Amino acid sequence: MGFIRKAPGGTFRACWRDPAGGQKSKSFPTKREASAFLADIESTMNRGTYVAPNAGKLRFRVYVERWSASRGLTARATERTASILRNHLLPKWGEWPLGSIDHLSVQEWVTQLGKTLAPATVGKCFGALRAILRSAVRGRLITVDPTDGVAAPSTYQPRPRNATISRQSFFATLLPAVPLDHRAIVATAAGTGMRWGEAAGLPWNAVDLSRRELNVGQVAIETAAEVTIRAYPKSRAGVRTIPLPDFLVRELEAHRELTVGDREPDPGWLVFPTRNGTPQRRSNFRRQVWRPTLVRAGVLGSIETLSDAWRATWSDSSGTTGCQTFPTEREAVAHVAQHAVGGLRFHDLRHSYATWLVSDGVPVNIVQTVMGHEQASTTLNRYTHTPDGHGQRVRAAFDSSPAAFLLPPEDQSDDQEGEQTTDDRR
């Protein structure tokens, strides 16, 4: 129970003990104000919403250090959060007391960010600030969350329209264009639907070519500093066994002979490592292998052979078509791969895999299992796309139906319609 004591200077001091038992006090010019304050303090303690009056004076930067250290995130998520804090949050809010951050200031900050940054980036910055301030509310450092009701820009991004490749195009044009020592990882992505991290972290002891299956367990996690192996996948459903189609078994057998020969690979050896035996970097693979492969396959830009040179044609981010000649085909391919916009992503092979299975009538629950999804809705909504020729398949579903033959012939229908019209006139 708190009490009020008159100080020698004529002010009135409200005294109370916080939930931890510590003695607290605050001075007021009148006894009435002290009593009202003390009643409010006791009420918040009874409701369990007590916040120390001076708690909001803690600097944002100081609290963020504790908040960051307390989070058990993956290395990649930690790196992303640190970048957002360093570049956007701390320069603005670092020296602000937590209790001084108000709704209007947050709204002004979000609006200002939206003038120079993409909506997705603004959304990530705002999300980080909201997570920090909500943590401060739960920690009884501030009473309300100033981010409540702040209008943030929409982060909605429509799915790419061309996010799959047909099996015919994959086998006829894309896979033959992949360099020999990288064919197996591309074939694995298309033949199993594995994510990049799952394929890059795949060890030989998880591949059973005799039983034609592989087990997904450990994954490669990439940050700016390094690529490490994590002993578990993205989710519990990510731990799975995937059957291998015949073409992929052949590719993996050829890859094994190419990389390890007649030796028995150690259990921890990666199937698709770098020359040093370490996991591949996605960014290096994309730049050095994947994008040039798209160019050679004719699905990104174009390369025309001249009498003594090669002409490269591509479209940049502004939609402008560029054209330039090079003395070697390799230079032409590298230039298009670097400057052309768009193109199939490596991850789109995962989309294609799911679409192929669903289009062939494989039950969704089986597709969900081999894809490593916890919910079938994820498989249907995100990883299946409308295949080419779907219009013909829809028409064929009606044309081949026995019910379609129940309709009378066209000339008979006309005669019946005429008779019915005559009867109506009578």
C-alpha cells in the first residue's frame, strides 16, 4: 500500500513499492495530484499492467542491444535484422527514449521512408520497429505500442506470370545447356523440387541410388560472411524422403563418377560442393552458371552467330533493347547474363516440379509430402501454376464426357425448336 509524505520544500511525495519490492517515489506540487497518481499506480499493479514511471527514459539504442541479444534467430535472419537496424532504425531512433516515441512520429518516419525505398523494404523496417516496441510493452517499459494504427505501404507483390518451364523445354533446351559439372544439381532441383539450400547441403549418405530415393535433412545456410550447414531443414515437414525419377538417377550416377570416381564417398561429403568441398554460394552459382545457361538455352536474350563475331541482344530493366557484338561467344553470353532483366529463377524449378506433378494427376497430399509443406494449401496456392495448353484440357473434359453425347443432333434440335414455336403460336 502506498502513502503520501510532505517534503520540507512543501511538495508532496507519493511513495510505493513496485512489484519487485523496490521503493519508488515521485513528487507533486499538491497532495491531490499525488493521491491521484498513487491511486493510478495501485490500480495498474492490481491489473498487472504496472509500468515504472521512469522506464520509458531508456534509450532505444540501449534497449535494442538487449532485444537483439535475447533473440534465438538463424544466422541469416540475424544478419538481415542487423542490416535493418544499422541502416534505418538506429540512425533515426537510436537516441530517442522509448517513452518519447509516439504514433505521429512513427507515421511520419514511415511516410518519409516510402519516398526513397521500395514498399517491401519499408515494410521490413516498420516490422522490425514494431517488434521492438511491442517487446518493450510486454517488458513493462512503455504502456502502449506507438506503431498501432500506423499506415504502412502494401508489400503485396504479384506472382511472376512465367514462373515455370514445361518438361519439354526443360529436357530439350535448358538441361542440355547446363555445363556438365553442374547438370546434376539442376536436374535434382527439377526432379525433386528441392530448395537451393537443401540441394547445396545434400550429403552423399542421404542419396540411395539403388532404392531410387533421397532423404532431405541438413541444409546449407548462406550469409554475407559464410555458408554453413544446418542439421535441420526449414520446417518439420522439410524432413522427408523423395523418390527419384529415372533421368535423375542417371544424372546422379554420372555426377558421382565424375566427382568421386570409383571411391566410396565419405558420409559427410556433399553431393554438389565447390572445388574446396564446401557448400556452393547461391549468388556465385546464379552469376557463373545459371544465368549464362539461360542465355545459351535461348530463354534469356539471344545470341546470333555472325561470320566473325557474335551479336548479343537483350532487354534491360527499363524495357530498352540492347544490341552489341563480341569477338567470342563466351563474352556475348556473359554480357547478356549480366545485363538482361528477368529470366527463370533456379527456385522456379521447384514451382515447375509441383506443377508437373499436379498436372499429371498426382494427389495433392503426395505432392505436399515430397515438397516438404506443412499444409496442402501452400502447395496449391504458391507452388502450382496453370500449365500450357490448359484451355484444350478444359474443353476436352467436356467433349470426352459421356453426357455430351446425350444432346440431340444439331438439325434435330432446330426441328424441335421450330415445332415448339408453332405450338406456342397456337
